[in-house]
Amino acid sequence: MSHFLTFSGPPIDLGGLEPLSLLPVCEAQDYIQKLESELSALDGAPVFLVHDGHSGTSDGIVSDTVSALGDGEEISGTVFHALMKRLLKPEHTIRLWCARNDPAAHLRVTSCESFEDAMREFQEQSQRTGTVNMRVLYARATSRRIGRK
């Protein structure tokens, strides 16, 4: 059971969040490479995997955050929180899923439209199941707020 966190849009600097890095999906493991065209169509391009620095997945950062929450820590004190703050920009889409043995797991995600929604959803899912499956399309939320009077 591995988590994958993909990021679509212009690349950003992850300095200070080492060993995390943005790995172009075309350079990632076969599983994620095979999803590149579908992820690009769903979320935009280019698509990157947030690589945890050792597993070939994003599992390290997700597992560490789920464990921290289980130990009673606040999500605001986690590296995941800092990462999401940096990734969530109007031109970016984030998708996080637990692959398991489901070839369509990347499609079975809960949609979130803000940083706050994403943090709340992460906490709820991780407490309920120990896994997280969500997609954050920040541009939609930003556009809707701008259109309000």
C-alpha cells in the first residue's frame, strides 16, 4: 500500500523540505509513468511526483503525517502542512491517493477546493482509514471567490 502525491502545473522550489523533491512523472516508477497522460488530461501538465526521497513514492511524507496525527500532534506542525502550503497555488492541482491493488485508485479521490478543505479532509480520512485519497483544485476555489461580491 503506497501513497502517491502528484502535482500538476509550473514547478516550484521545495528547498527546506528535503529530502522531498518534485520528480517529473516521466522519470518516476513504471506505475506512475503509465498514468502520465491520464493525469495530464485530468489535472493539467506538466505532472510531477512528490518523491519522499527514498521509497519511489510519496508514502514517507503521508505515513509520517498520519502517524503524527495519531500521536495527537497538530497537522499544522507537519512537513505535509508546509508542503501543501507551498504547492497550493491557483495554477496548481494536487492529487493524493493510496494505490493498493486498484488500477483506478487515482480516480477515487475526494475533491477539495481550498487549503483548509484539504487539511480537514486529510485529517478525517487518515483518522478513519489510515489512508488518504483527495484532489485539490485550488484555481476553482480562487476563481469562485473572486467572482463573489
